[in-house]
Amino acid sequence: MSAVANAVPSASRTDPDRSIDELDAAICRLASRVNAVNYRLLVLVREFDDRMGWAKWSFPSCAEWLAWRCGISPSAAREKVRTAQALRDLPEISLAFREGRQSYTTVRALTRVAGAYGEDSLLRYALDSTAPDVEERCRQIRNTQPESVQDARRAWDARWLSAWRNTARGTLCLRAELPLEIGDLVMKAIDKALERNEVASAVAETSKSTFQSRQADALATVAQAYLDGGAASSRAESASTADQYQVVVHVDEAALRGGAGRSDAPIETVKRMACDASLVVVTEDERGLPLNVGRKQRTVSTSIRRVLWARDRHCRFPGCCRTRFVDAHHVNHWVDGGETSVDNLVLLCSYHHRLLHEGGYRIRRDYQGEHCFVRADGRVIPRCGYRADDYTDDVLENPSMEGSLCAAADHENPSTEVREPRGVYHLRLT
């Protein structure tokens, strides 16, 4: 027994005489060495991938071999291979990683954007920032790149909500996964309901109340207010909810106009939200500290909105006649120099507004100067909308369209199908 104890490294045994500062220094030294070892590991993985060593084991990719051979998850393996290959063209970040000054977590985030944004400035920021700050900045930078529309589309396609009753406990469980901006909208509504007196008074009567239980009460209040007619009743009021709630999104003006910068959400998502909203311009310095806050301005004035409703009457997307949750969409966005005028605006419901910004659809003018809607594959959508027979040939030629057609059918005829829960928001009501 004593021989085994003596074989254990001294660093793994408790030393009561060791000070906190000595522990701090020892941990940092080991962490730096771990970073250097991780760098050497990625270099070996890159060489193994370049020489197609994984083919010897009959694997289709290096990531699958790495997951099997080293006992890590497939997603972690894919990230290691991607990071290893990306470091090939990033000498300064590679040097900092090799010397142990950067962790794998920060390097992984930096490699996603360093090629397009600039290695020097990102590395200087990373050396003086925490790993979460580096990941958040890289996420904001990635949101300004054209590829971010794919992230927004994946988040939208992955949305779901399920509900099931537990009769034994007398509860109804709701679980949902939503895109960030929609999830923030839901939570804003819950927060606003929490501020109302009726929620506070109802919670005060219960002996056991937590923050989660108060949120559940607020969600019930939001639903009750909607059923009681609390939502906007007139079309002009329902056309925009810009003054009903406020979601703060930070985006650099240069990024909004196609240049380098950062954004809290994919740039096309920001453009969609800014089409018909109230905007407040905040001027910040390089450290993000506010220097000046401008006045709130509505992108679409009330008078223009009245003219739009008189002209369009409902969502202008072919075949859609929705009159609720409708936005004013800039055909040529105002950040690109488009005017906020009746001629450059059309009414779109929130579903089709998202398609125009993040679904690959677009609007152009025909030879008569009329707006026509074009799908991502370049086909013009008929003014009367599609019929069921129009889809037949497309599905036969391209089976992958079947999923999108089912999604469109679900949008028109929502079902109560319960999907497998993977929840982001998990709320339980009793």
C-alpha cells in the first residue's frame, strides 16, 4: 500500500503547507502546458488528416476516426479537425497556442473568424479577455458574414414546441426550442407580465413561490390577456409591434452596410427586424462604452403605414391573405440606400418576411414595374399562389423538397403533432 502511495505524483496529493498563491501558480503552469500539448495534438491530427491515415481504418473522414480512436464525441472530433486545418494559415494564433498563452477554447473560436476579420487584432483582444468574451465577440463577428444566414435558417427550421399532460400529477408540461430573437421576444412578454400587479398579487397569496413559479404565472397571464382580447384588434395596430416591446440588438453600422464589424444576431436577421421598427442609435468607443444616445426614430411612419394598408390590405406574398402580425418590408433595404417610401415598401406577414430575408427568397420588378416574388432557385411565384398540383413534378425531380413542402403545409394547417423534446425553454404549469 505504501509503495502505491509513493508512486502517486506529488502534485496529486494534498500539501497543507502549500499557500493559495502557490496553488494558483501551479494550476496556471499546468494549464499552460496543457495548452501546448493540445497544440501538438492538433498538429498531429492535421498531419494524419493530410496523409489520409483514417482511410487505413476504412473511415470516411478524419473526424470519425478521431472520435472512435480517442473516445470523444463526433462533434468534438469535427471541431478538432477543423481547428487543426484552420491553424495552418494563422501563424500568430498558432504561436500563442504553442507557447500555452491561448487555450483550445479560445483558439477554436478565433479560427472561425480570423481569416476574414484579421488575425492581429483578434489575438490582441483574446490575450486580455476571458474565454466567454472571446467566444461572444467571435460569434458577433460571424453574424456579419454572409454565411450567417445559414445559421439563422437552421435555428428557424429547428424550432418546435411540444405539450403533454401528466394526469397523475395534474400538470401540463410545455417545452420549446426557438431562435434566439423569438425566444427573447417570449421572455420579454413574460418579464412584462411579471411587472403587472395581478401577477404579483397572485404570487403573494402562495406560501411557496420561486422565480420559476412566478415565470409560470406570468406565462399564464400572457395567454389569458391574449384570450381576453388584450392583443391589438385593429389592422393598423397589428401591423407593427415595435412599440409593444423592446428587444435590444447591438450591431456595428459598418457591418450592417456590408463591412467588417460585429453583430448580436445574423446580419439578415437584424435587417429583417430593422425593416419595421423603432431605432435608437448609440455611438460607442472602441471599448464599447456609450458616447452618445440618439432619439428614437420609427423607420416607417404612421402616415406611410396607412397608405400601405390602403394599397396592400394584407400580406403581399402570393396566395397569402394574412392581416395579423404584418410588417412593412423594404424591397431595397434602407441600410443599402433604399428609401422609406410607399413605392419601396410592401406588407408581409412575419412568416413570409423571414423567407425574404433568411430563406433565400427575393423581390424584383417585372417589365411592367410590378413587384414579383422569386424563390431561392430563381423561379417566379405565381400571383395567385401555388396549387397542390404545382408541386408534383418538383418533388419527383427533387425529393429533398418534400420536407419544405410539408413545412409549408404545416404553416397553412398547423397540427398538434408532438415532436421529440430537445428543449430550450422548459415550462411546467400546474
